[in-house]
Amino acid sequence: MKAVLLSGRRLKAALCDLTKPIKERLIITPLLAPDEQVSEAEASVDVRLGQKFKVPRRTKLSQLNHLDESHAKNIERYKDETFVRIGDYFVLHPRQFVLGETLEWVHLPHDLSAYVVGRSSWGRDGLIIATALGVHPGYSGILTLEVSNIGEIPVYLWPGVTIAQLFIQQVVGSEIGDSDRSEFQGSTEPRSADAAEADRRIIETFRNSPWPS
Amino acid sequence: MEAYGVEIDIKLATARQRCQALHAHASKLETQLYASPGARVVKEFVERASRQLLEFLDVEATNPELELLEPREREIRIHRTCKLVPFLYQVLGILGGAEINLTPAELVLPLRRSLRNILPHAEILLRSGPDLNYSILEIADDIRQFFSETPLAPVTENLPSPLYVMSIPLVEANEVLLHAILAHEAGHGIYDDKRLADQILPRIEVPKEQIAQLARTIASEQREATEQKNKTMTFPLQEIALRDLLTQVVTGTISSWVTELTCDVLGVMIFGPAYFFAFIHLFSTLAMLDEASQSHPPPRLRVGLMCSCLRHRFSLKEVDPRIDDLIGKWEVVGREDVKQGRGEFSLALNSVSPRILILIEEVVAAAVPETLAYSSSQLVDDVNKILPLLKENVPAAEVVRHSHSGLEPPEMPHLLNAGWVLLLARFQEFRENLPAQIGTDALASQKQLNKLLLKSFELAEIKRRWTEVANQAKG
């Protein structure tokens, strides 16, 4: 499979095309200022910071050990959910980490994929937003953003500001029915994941018998 | 006399301490996040009132002119103001359960917008509670009334009116579709504000003759019982007193029933079939259909009235034959005679005749302008435009309404109706479209539908508000 990056003009055309069945449409909704968020001169869509945050509750969480299955499954319970309305703010302190979300719901047809890149203007203030987050064809949901402040000064996070860019590319060779099978599919809020789910059993085996017999 | 002096000093000191504690507690809530604008109103009111009360008590403690009063008079004077302290504690208690994480915050602004379409100055405070019950309470009037006899009455001047406290069950906070029941609660606000009782109640005939007959029967039964036992029985109530009592009970029952029935019709008017579907989901115990109480009419009567209203207002066949069929089945239930219960309820039931039910529909239709009512064409449009998005697991934040305009955010009743039609008529298609990761069993699918609707509320409201603010900024 090879991928072709969509231009701003192609993106606009795809977003405005309401003739296709919903499943086959590129939907990024709501676009609050479409002309500013999708510029013909650029090859990306600006996405905004959403209203929900998940903050790890440090006082209840002793460690993150992904080999411990029960711990990995309970990770969601050790996060406080906070809803910050547009017009209000969330202060992210130095070295603090929080899960945020895109305001927009992203729906990709089977032949488009995307990757999310934090806007450099935020990065220059010490804010790191996701790290090359890949979005697979067929994904439908909000995008969870991993946000950390690696600077020295607390940063106000204002829901509604443009925070990242979405680069969308055409996937050649995919077929209808190919669809993202990630556990994030259909997310309506920021979500954690069981990072070691796929590898847990094999690492566990290594752990129990470190030397070949 | 001396005891009064000590009592006054203690009362003043206690009231000042409590007032300080109240003010400190209210100030601490500054860091708390609330979902509703009404919560801030309540918090600021308590802060303002407790501060002014404290100032008043400080002056009172050192006012030399008060020495001229008799101790008893002075005690009454102090008490009149001190009684505000426990009242303010109660008002502050309303904020419990209104925190942003205990309420579906996404729902608050769309709900407020729907209510304000009809009552432009209404403010709401949505809270969740441990009771499995939905309720609404207007508090601004009560607060004003309570303060009116005190020197602090001016502190209530800035309170919005009406100020509604709406409570939803905590365990169902995210069951968005069931929240369509709030249309009935909003109906209570409209019923009071537009004084609909004045247009309906005077037209109801209280069955005086039947009440007299019932009073005669009860009195005669009591007389017979007394004559037979003759020793331990109390003296029977006089027939005339019994008649007065029964008249009071029956008129009270009729008044409460008419309120509930009118609010049901208001619910259907402003939220369409979504309100009815939420109602039957919450009151679907068929065995209780004929159970009445002094405050609520038998559900069968309510079902019958709402079905009739739905038939008059909506072309349900056009929406979906399965929805039409479902309403048809409930119509049959509603058309059956209510099984007669206790005497006074039978009398109330006879008074709320079919003529009165028609009158209720007419009064409501006149009270809610057609532009604000949820119409049949809107329902069809919502099923054609919103439902397909939800069916494909996409929140409906923007839809094409008219060919000449761009994408528009749908309002609360539109989303709820599309959601209910999807659940009741096309749920299988929705389930089949869901990714396997979400889970394809009915419960997981229903949970996802509720989440999608909540997301739709959130995103549609942001879109609408953004457009409004952008237009304001343009001047």
C-alpha cells in the first residue's frame, strides 16, 4: 500500500461532498471556522482542543506496570475526568501530563488515513501534543491527545483553540470493509489503552523462563 | 427578663458564627466546577446574602437604640433575621449534586436553550440525586418570599426569575434518551408562568351531587358501625363536615391531575414523541396503569391523552411504520376504561372528562407558539437527516436543513427524537454498523447510542454558540 497526502483543496472538496454514503465520506465535525481550519494553501486540517480532560490521580496510583493485567485494566479508574467549558481554562503545570481530546469528531472512509501533529506554536511554549498519532482508515471517533507541559511555566489550556493539525492521506489498495480495528474506535471521550495487551503473554513467558532450555 | 438578655446575646453570637461559616463555605466553592449557570447564581446569592447578614448582625449587636426595645421585642426582631441562616444553608445544599462531574454537562446548555425558547428569562440548575426520580422546583419565588419580611429583602433583587432546579437520578445521568422526560418538568414551569390553570380549572365541574352521595354513604356506614359496637367507636363525623372534607380532597386531586396532564401535553408539544417514549420507558409497569394518587392521575389516562395528542400533531406513518404501530398499541391501552379505584379518585376521574382533555390540548396549543412547538415535518426531517448519521456511529453536530443554507447544528428535541426512532425502529441496523470493539450486545450498543447523543448535544451547542459569538463580534 502507498499513501498520497491530500492537498487543502482536495480536503475541502472531500469535506463538502455530501453525495456519497456516510460510510464513504470524510467527516470532520464540527468545523467552527471552516475557511480558517482548512486552508487551500496548506495540506492539513486544524483541529481544536475539546472540553474533556482526564487527569491521573497520583495519590491513588502507585505505579504503571503493564504486565500486571488487572492494573492495566483498571488504569481508567485512576483518572479524574474534568469537563472544561469553552471560555474556561485548564492549567497544565510543568511536568504534568493529561489526556485531552479533539473537539472534532473524525470519520475516515476506508481509503483515507491520517496522522496528528501538535502545532509548533504550542511546542515552542513547552507543550507537547501527541507524538505522530496515526489514525487508521475507517476510524470514527474523537482523537485522544496526550498533552504534557515540558516547559518551566504553567500553561493555560483553553478548549476551542486550534491545537493540532490533521494530515490526511489517501491509502491506495485498501478495500471497502477494511476498517480500523483499534480499541479506540467510536471513542466519545479521551481514553487510556492497555498498552501491553498484545505482548503481555509472550513477555510473561520470557520473564518466567529467561534462559533458553 | 434577664434571661431574655442572655438569650439575645447567645442567639446573636451563634448566628454570627454560623453566618461566617456559611460565607466561608460558599467562598470555598469558588474552585468547584458546575455544569449549570444557575449554580453560580445560587452560590453568589448565598455569598452575598451571608455577607450582608453578617454585617447586619454586627450592627445589631452594637446598636444602642435597640436597648430601648423590650427584651422580648428585641428577641423577636433578632429571630426574624437569624432564621435566614438555616434557610441559606438549605439553599446552598442545592449545589450538592450540581458539580460538573455529577451531571451530564453536555446536556445543560441545550436544555437551557430549549426552555428559554419559551421562557426567555428562565435560568436552570441541573443536579443529580440519589432518588430514582425526576423533579423540578422553582426556587426564586420561595427565596424572595422568605426574605420579604426581613431587612435583607433587597439582596434577592438580582435573582433570575424563574430559577429552576431540575433533578435527575444519579445512576441514570448518562441515559440521555430518558432525559426527554425533562420536557414534562419544563412543562411545569410553563404551566405556572403562563397561568394555564386559570384557563382550565374553572371549566371543570366539581361533582357536588356525587360528593354529597359519597358523604352520605360514609356517614351512614359509620352510624351503623357505631350502633353495632356502641362502645369503642368514636363519634362519626357529621355528614356536612365529611362533605366539605371530600370536596376539598376531590378538588385538590383534580387540580393536581390537570397540572400533570397539561404538562404531559406540553411535553409532547415541545419535545414531540421523544417525551412520550421516555414516559412509557419510565412508567412501563402495566400492572400499575390504573393506579392513581392524589398528585398523579392514572398512567392509563395520561397515555390516552398523549397518544391522542401525538395522532393530532404527527404523521407517524410517514416517520416509520414501526413507530406508527407502536403508538397504535399504546393507543389501545389508553383507550381502555380506567379501573375505578378509591371513591375520591373515581369522582376526580369523572370530572376530568373527554371534554376537559380536549380543552387541555387546546389551551396548550394556544400557549406554545407554533414556531416553538416540535412539528411533524421536523420529525420527518430529523429522521431523514440526523438518524442516518447516528446509525453510522457519527454524532449529528451539523446537518443540512435546507438546500440553500449550509450545515446547521440540530437542537435538543431534534436529536432526542432521531435517537428514539433509531432505538425503537432501527436499532438492529445501528448494532450491525457498530465496530466489534464497542460490543454488539444490546446493552453496549444502547450505551454507545447514548454517548453519541451526548456528543451530538455537546458539539451542536458549541457550533451554535460559536456562530452566535462570531456574529456578535462582527457587530
